Amino acid sequence: MLEDPSPAGLGGLTAREAAIMEHLIEGMSNRRIAERLQISEGRVMYDRLSIYRKLNVKGASEAIRAWLRLKPDASMNLEALTKTDVTVLEAIVKGCSTDKAIAEHFGVSQQSIQIHMKGIFLKLGVSSHAAAVTVWEYLKNDASRPRSTQSTAYSLGV
């Protein structure tokens, strides 16, 4: 198969591989990624294997965590999340996987949760519940690690 001619960037990934990582963070399937990038689903799978090799990981979750460590993205800010945002994210982790389930869990309207989730997605730079939880857990775990002389912004890649 032809290799993406773009020069290597973060983690040695090509521009197309970086775009695939962004879509993986958003929780997209191979099919949706292929449609969005106007390439074949087989090409997406091939590039994912290349990404895993370059990042020295075994699967998508590890690749996302590795990518988040490399990726400079000021929109991913743990401090931007409110106490309510964190409570909602914790409910998702505990199994409330839809807006309807979250609304029922908290006894509020589904529309209220949809509006709230849009805010969380915006703060974390994602577009799905799964991606929000992945990024939140990464940021939470990263923030709890002791820091050396590096600044928090530098270590988060911001």
C-alpha cells in the first residue's frame, strides 16, 4: 500500500495518521474515519497498525493515551471542568452510557444533560461520551502524578 507522503510529525506519525488519531479520540469507528478522510476502511486499519507500531502500543486505548501525552492541545484542561462536569463523567464511568441514562440517574431532563455534555465535549475537545471519559481519565491520572522540575503545561504537551 502507498504510504502517506506527509512528513512525520508528533510521535513520527504522518499527517493522515495524526488525523486518524484525532478521530479515534472522538470515538469514531474505522468506517466513519474512512468516510471523513475519504480513504478506504482497509487503509484506516493499515494506518492504525502503523500508528500502534510507531507509538509502541498494543491497541487503541494505549494509542490514545500515548497520543494525548504527545499532543499539544490547550483545549484539554482539567481545571476547566466543574464539579458537576466531574460528577457526570463519573456517572458515565459507572455505566450511564447515554444522555437518557445520565438524566435518569440525576433526575433531570435529557435536554439538560445534552446541553451539559456539549459543554464537557467543548472543554475536553471531544465529541463523544467515550472520548470524554478517555481524555478526562488521562488528565486526571496525569495530574495526580508527582511533577519533577517540569511545568504542568509542558508535561501535558500544552
